[in-house]
Amino acid sequence: MMNSLGNASPPQPVQKRPVSERQPPQQGRSDKCGLITQLHILISLQVRDCREQGLEIETAPQAVREYAVAWLYGAACALCDKPQRHSGALINLVSQLASRKTGIRQPEAVQALSTLTGNATLLACFRNGVSGAEHWSGHRYVPQENSLYVAVTSNAFI
């Protein structure tokens, strides 16, 4: 650079800005949207499969809808990032989606998930949801033995 006298001026020092403290990584909005999309597709396919086999989840007894919530929660745990598993935010997301897709009221879905580990049937449905979603994420289908229909009908007297 030239100064007003036509001489070269010395380079100006680069001002350094203070580095703020690093914050822990948070799930981005696109990750959350991606999870919601995956869960919406997965539960829609599973509810349709149930319907095709004669099981209407939306009008099924309360216990059956709770089993569906447990299955969906297992699927959500399999598809989300590890730090989000078993978080209040994930429970809220699953209960909202379950309310729309299975007809269970959101508080009832949250209650079912809060008793998950104390109920062998809910826990079995949860495990089927985990296995089904893990397979689905790589192959885009849920094996019959891990489907929502099999999880519900093998664990409930319908």
C-alpha cells in the first residue's frame, strides 16, 4: 500500500479477535428434520402394513397403541444420534408422531414410555422397533419378524 507521500507504508498488523469458548455440538435442524422424516415414513409404512393384515392401530385397544408407541420409540432410538437417545426431546417427538399416526393421546404415549423398562411387553416391542429400524436404515424395508404388526400380535392377545 502507498501512503499519501507515495512511499510504501508498513503492513498493518492483523487484529486478532478473541476466540469464544467452544460449545458442545448440538444436533442441527436438518438432522432433526431428517429424523422426523425417517420416522414419519417408517411408521406410516408400518401402520399401513398392519392395516393390510387386518389390524387397525388407530382403533385398537389402548394397550395395542402403547405397544406401537414403544416400537416407534425403539425405531427412533436406532435412527437418532447417540447423545439424543432416551432424551426428553426424543420422547416428546415420538409421542407427538405417535399421537398423529396411532391415535393415542400424547400424555398417554409419554406415560407408556416412562414405564417401558418395567413392562416386558413394551420392552419387547421397543427392541423390535430398534431392530426393524436398524435394518430399514440400510435396506429400506423392515424384516417381517421385526415389523410393528408382528411385535404387537406376538405380544398382545388380539
